[in-house]
Amino acid sequence: MNPFEHIISQAVDKLSDNYEVPKTKSLFQRNNILIPLEHVSAQFREPIYNINPLGGGDNFVYLINNFWVFRVPKNYAAKQANQSEQILLEELSKKVKSTSIPHYTFWDHKTGIGGYQEIPGIALSKLFNKFNDSQKMDLAHDLARALSEIHSVSVKKNSFLQNHEPTAHEFFRRLRVALSYPSIFSHEESRMLNIALQKAEIFMKTPIFSPVVLHSDLHADNIIIDSKKNHLNGIIDFSDARIGAPIVDFCKIYRVSPSLAENAARKYAQIRNLDESLFLQGCRAWACVWHAAQVAHNQNSDSFQTRKRLIRAARVLKYLLTAST
């Protein structure tokens, strides 16, 4: 076994723990992890001395030589999403100036493998609770500016992106089904959720929420913070980008902090000269539908990670239902 294969073996062993990849004697049988990494290594002008698996959803994500982030798709759908992301990022680089986004210096369309210099910083999920009120407000404003820039990218030039509307309708459907079972939500909760559902459906078609290019997966691990200055340093992972209503991009920020999401929404509305009150109502309505559908859909799951997400969603939902009264 050469040194590179040894590093690969260690990386695969770690990934086996994270992704429950079957452990076999042959590296080539482990979801073909060795093959794409060998392909990655061929592009380097320097020797690979370190590979650290970072996790990832639809991609195997590696930090190579403590400097390069490489994303290797796990399936064909992920490969297509990565290809769309690469095209989108070229357009985003012309618009997003207030923070950093990935800039792929290596890209292979055949495999969907991409590599970019790591954006320095730490995920918001690991830092937010240490922020004081002033830092949280500054972050809300930074997120508003960044989202405003992302949403200013031409929809026509990125018409290849999937439309978010089918996803929204699926969440509407899930919530309607859940509301037909009184054991999931109380009578008062069901009444308020029905109102939120009706509002969200209207807001999705209101001109103030006309379609934009969405990040569509703006959770705390995709928001990178400068740990020394405690400000926004980057937004990563645009592989789930969609075309849809701008309120969608504020939804997952509620899981970090409702006040962060709503302060960002208010500032965003000011930047884009929108009706602040109406925009905030739209954010709350969609977030309410999304989190309620999550609670209903995952309530019987035995997965530890799913249960953690369920608890976060329930807490957000409690806030939203209270805020709506």
C-alpha cells in the first residue's frame, strides 16, 4: 500500500463511521471512494499529505492538505446539483461582494467533483451562543446584505435551476395531512397553522415575493464566521440552489435563532425597499408551515439526528405560533 492509499484508507474508515459505509477488504468496494479521490489527486501539483473527512449530505466532503475543500458526489443527482452549483457560482461571484463564497479552482464536469480553497472561519452553529446582542445584530445585517446580493442574481441566466414551487407544495400537502389528524396538534395549534398555511400560499404568489435565486439550504453549518472578529466571513454549499420566493432563505435561520432570522428579514426588506411588515409576515408564515410539516413528518422517527432536528423545529414552531397571536 503506497502512502496515498494509506491516507485514503484512513479517510474511508472515518467515513464508514459517519455514513455507515460497509467495511470490506477492498477499498474499491467502498462506494467507489478511492476512485474519485485518485482522480482528485491527479489534479494536484503538490503531494497529498493529509485528507480529513468533513461530512456532508449528498457529497463526501474532504479537507485536503488543510487548505482545499473537495466535494465528491455520492450519486447522480448530487453530481447534477454540483454541476449546476458551479455554473451559478460564476454568476454569484459578480454580485456577492459583502462576504466570501466558494470559488472552484478545480472542476470536473464528468465526475461532478469540485475543489476550492477553504473559506477561513468556523460554522455559525459552533459560535452563535457566544455572541452578545450587538454581535447578533451585526450578523443579522451581514446576512441580510449577503442574501440581498445573492437574490439580485439574474433568474433568467440561471433558469436551469429547479423551481422551489413543487417543494413548497409538498410541504403544504404534508401540513394539510397532519392537520387532519387532531392527535398531532392541539385544536388551537391547528387553527393557527391553518391560518399560516393560507397566508404562505398567498405570499408565495404575491409580487413582493417574486422569484429570486435562492441558496435554499441556509442552515448554521453553511454560514461561516470569522472567529476573531465574530462577523460573517462566508456562505457555502449552493448545491441546493433553487428559484423561488425570497422568504424561503430565512426559514432555516429560525433554527439558529428566531430573532436572528427576523432581524435579518427586517434589514433585508429595508435594503430592497420592500414592505417590512409584509415581508416579515411572509417569513413567519413560510417558516411556520415548514417547521410544522417537519414536526408532523418526523414525529415517529427513531433516528437520533432526526429527533434533534425535531426538537429544534418544535421550539421554532412554538415561537412562531406565539408571535402570530
